[in-house]
Amino acid sequence: MPPEFASPHSDAIVVHVIEQQDLETYLEAQPDRVAAWARSSGFSAALGTSVLVPAEDGGLHAILAGYGTASARERGRFHLASLAASLPEGTYRLEGLAEDAQSTESLGWLLASYGYSRYREQPGAKARLVAPDAVDAERLQIIAAGEFLTRDLINTPASDMGPADLEAAASDLAKQHGAKIDVIRGEALLDQNFPMIHTVGRAAEQAPRLIDIHWGSLGRKLTLVGKGVCFDTGGLNLKPGSSMGLMKKDLCGSATVLCLAHMIMAL
């Protein structure tokens, strides 16, 4: 499924984002039941901590999410993404998060919903977020969709992600955005002076190829180039076995370029 924010509605469960230095002030303003539950749970508002506050009827009243300190947050990004992955299925909205952090944390929440289910169900986080009013929800969804495309390409086993499959993915992307695509395959690479691409991939069952997407006619010309060695190319195994395990990801350059191309064309 494409990454999407939830539609706003009144039943969304509130996620209270609390910095460590503000915890006591926050708890003093809460009903005694909520404050007692947080304290008895040992909630400290440290980065990455959370506590689920039950409702009196047995449901879920709210989430308290620790946001740590500014210095702790400097060491990473998407601090609420792990919370999204741990919450039960439902719709949530954020409160207490500074406006300048809302875009980053909302994007992280979207990215946590990624799942790779081509061969078996491996769903991502099922906790859906209502986009805060201050964020550009459409822009964040486009960025997350590009990231999902990259992850899908890299996660697909080499047996199903050869040069022809990568070309198909690029062709689908070009068609989606009305872009022009040219592909030079096999011996035509030598004819058009691309000998190194031919050399690297010529021993493989599938012919090597140069995939060239053109889009737009205004402004400065920007060219993105991504290495896309779809393992196995049929070459010699010159690496130790422990290093060969990650070679299937040698197409990351091309996968990343397709991600960026999607963002540029969609935005």
C-alpha cells in the first residue's frame, strides 16, 4: 500500500509528545489517574520511551511519548518512528510536538508503515497518523513513496531483480510521470561507446543496459547517475563469502536515483 496519512476524525487517539524537562509540569496538569499511571509505570519521558494510558472503560485513553532532550535528539532522526511500529492498529494524532519537528517526525511515522509483502505478508506499522496541520502532507507522502520504491527494489531477491526487472521499474516510473525513457541494451552499448557497462554485465544471462529517463524542459539541467549492478552479473567471484552476501544490494545507486526521480517529478 502507498504511504498515506489517516483522514482526520474525532476518534483519533492522542499521542502526547513530552520532553524530559517538561514531564513534571505536564503530569501536574493531568487528572490524578493519568499522572499516577505514568509515575507507577516508571515513565521518564526519555527519548524512545512511551506508556499507554488506559481509558476507564478499558480502551486506550492516550499515549505518552518521551521526547528526551535536545542533545539526545541531535544523534538521530525520526524519533517517533519506533513508537509507530509498537502501537496497536488505530488512528493517532500528535500533541505537544514543536512545529519545526512535525514534518520530520510525520515522515518518520510514514516510513515506519513500510512492509515488503511480495512473497509473504510482512506488514509495517499499522498505527496510522493524522497529519498535523502545519505539515505539507502531500509532499511527505510523495517522499515516502519514493523511499518505498527504493526499498522494494533493494529487498527483491537477485533472481527476480535482474537488468530487465530494473528496466521495467524505471519504465513504469517514467510512464507514471509522463517522462521519456531510452534504453541501450547489449551489443548496442559498444556501438554507442559505453564499453564499461557492457564489460561488467556481458557475462550475465540478461543483457546489460543503460537506462536513461528524460523529464522536463525548463530550468537548469540536472543529471542523476546511479550504479545498478544487478547481482549476479555472471562475473568472477573475487570476494570472500561473507562479502558476497550484500552484493545483491549493488543496485542501490540506481534504486536511489529512481527514488529521487520520483520525488522530483512528483513534487
